[in-house]
Amino acid sequence: MEGVEAEIVIVGAGIAGLTTALGLHRLGIQSLVLESSDSLRVTGYAFTTWKNAWRALDEIGIGDSLRQHHFQLAGIVASSTVSGLPTSEMSFTAKASHGEQEVRCVRRKLLLEALQKELPIGTLRFSSKVVSIEEESGGCSKLVHLANGSVVKAKVLIGCDGVNSVVSKWLGFKKPAFVGRSSIRGFADFKGSHGFEPKLLLFVGNGVRCGFVPINEDTVYWFFTFIPSTEDKDMEENPGRMKEFVLSNLGNVPDTIKAVVEITELDSITCSPLRSGRPWELLWRNISKGNVCVTGDAFHSMTPDIRQGGCSALEDGVILARCLEEALRKNPSVEAKEGDEKEEYKRIEMGLKKFARERKWRGIVLISTAYMVGFVQQSNGLVMNFVRDNKGLAAFLAGLLLKRADFDCGKLRIS
């Protein structure tokens, strides 16, 4: 791939990267997506998609195909792992201050495959790890250096390369910080009907937080977040230990819930530390600089406590594609000659600045809310357990999920 030139280069074929690429494709703009791995990255198994995510999915044209494979959830039931009793219940279908919700638990693999399927052949390049970025001498392009020694010349560079983003580091962002918690995730295949209602079941207490979400009639996604000790460090490489650890710390949850963990195959269990960006960093760092910007976790990495990481990445893709299309379709000024590189660079820069303005406060609010909700629900102690089990607080925290999902990314194209 040495000597390749592309108008728009996207680093990372995750949710943010592929959504941006598809949004641009729908607007008639080609892009090149560079992915470091040799196949689509499907770690994490599944994630909850709220109303804001489905608005974005519909805008890029894949919402209906995904709905066919995923339950619509009717509500959320929160319970205490200490008492075993429900602390709050909220309906997603009843009319409320934030309107009716469309909530589903979507398999990450199916989403990424649906995005890739709609992209032109040649858009996605695997085994293309970016190691450094260089300003073109005397020009307006960026030179993207890959691990295999090749170089890609880009008029626009978009970093969608996650928490270890090379692009965000180039912009001056610090690596997201470990928040003191880890998460074990699993995917249980019942080989038949599991019998659960289409509801998100959340259990909190004694320093742990776990959730069980039916994806369809025979599969259930689950997660278990905890504060790791020194002895737990080597557990990330041992799925058997992970399963034993979860089962021994579930507390007073129903046996039907424990059975979900018990039947989960070891190769369907993973563990990873939780990291979060610093919301105040978004106040003074450049989300965009010249013809470079970041989206998704490379921009606003957050803990999964409000289930908005993947959803906000979908928002990013639609909004960024729209901002770039508006910038690229504008005619050069009268003073500039047609095809003037500097004039085009200026228009791209203004388009990316517009994206940054639209997304900055959204990112700050989401990161801050996720951290706060996680801190409250994960903290341990008799006083905190008593406060957390208060139905008023539980309802407030559940309401925050709906409030943060009440966002519309808008149309892909503005006439």
C-alpha cells in the first residue's frame, strides 16, 4: 500500500470508524479505513442501544436490518445484591418526560458486519496499524505511517482508534485513565428459548454491579463490574477463574440469573479494566486541528455505566459525515482558483471545527454522568448500600439513562 493517496483516511474499523465511513458513502464521498487487526474487532460481545443510537442507525440505513435480530426491551428492573429485592423499575414504552424509548441489546459483531456490508469493496484495509503521523512538507496533507513501512497520504485524517489512539495522542490528549474498576463480560447461548422477559435486569451492591440483557429469544448478554484487588490481576487471562469469581460474588440474585453465567462458554467470557477520559480535558484540548479530528473512544472514552459509549460513537459518525460533506461540497471562493489546495484545506478545517463545537459539550456531559453513576452504584459500605437502595435515588439514576439517550443527531444531509 506504499504511496497510497486518499481524500479521507479513517483510522480504526470500530463503531465510530465504520459509521463515519458509511455516512460519507451515503453522501457520495469515498474514504479509506485502516484497521490494525486482521479482521473486524468484536470484543465486548454486545452493547445496549438507546433511542439516540437508533436514530443514527436509521439515518445511515441499517436500522431495520438490525431490528430483525434483536429484542426491543420493555424496561429496566434494578435490584439489590444485598437484599435481593427490587429497588426500582422503569418502563421504556410508557409515555414519560423523555418520550417512548427504543432500547435493544445489539451484538457488536452483527452491527460491524452490517456496516461493512454497505461499504464499497476496498474501503476497509486490515493489518494496517498506524504508528505515526507526519505533516507533509510544504503541503496540506498528512502522511500516515504504517507498521509495515508503507505511507498513506490523506487530505483528511479521522482518528477512530479507541482508547489507545495514535491520532488523539498526536492531538495532545492523554491516554484515558483507569477508574479503579474492571468488567467481566459474557455471552450465553441457550440453544433454545431462555425464558427471560425482554427487560434489562440490573443488580447492584457490595461493591459490584452486574446486568443481564436478553438479545433475542435464545441469547443473553451479561456484564459484571468490580473493584479488582492485587490477587485479581492475573484473572484477565483465565476465563475459568472469571466465571468462578462472578458466581461467588453475585450475592442474593435469583438462581435463574446465576444459571446464565454457569452455561456461558469459557471462550465467551472476557475481562478488561475500565478507563475514562477526563471531561475537563475536552475544554482545552483540540478535538480537531487543521485537517485532523477524533471520534468515538478516541474522543470521549467513558465507563459503560450509562450505556452510551457505542451510542455516542454512532452519533459522531453521522454528525462528522454531515460536517465534512458540507465543507467539501462548498465551492471555492471567487479569489481562489478551482482546486486550490489551501482553500480546500481551510474549508475542511472549518468543517472539522464545526463538528468539534457540536460534540464537545455532549462528550463532557456523557463522560461526567457515566463516572458519577458508576461511582454511586459501585461504592461499598453500609451507608452507601442504604442510600443506593433508596427507591428515589434508584429512580433518579435510571432516569439519567433516559435523559442522556434523549438526543437527536439530526439528518445526514442538510438540504
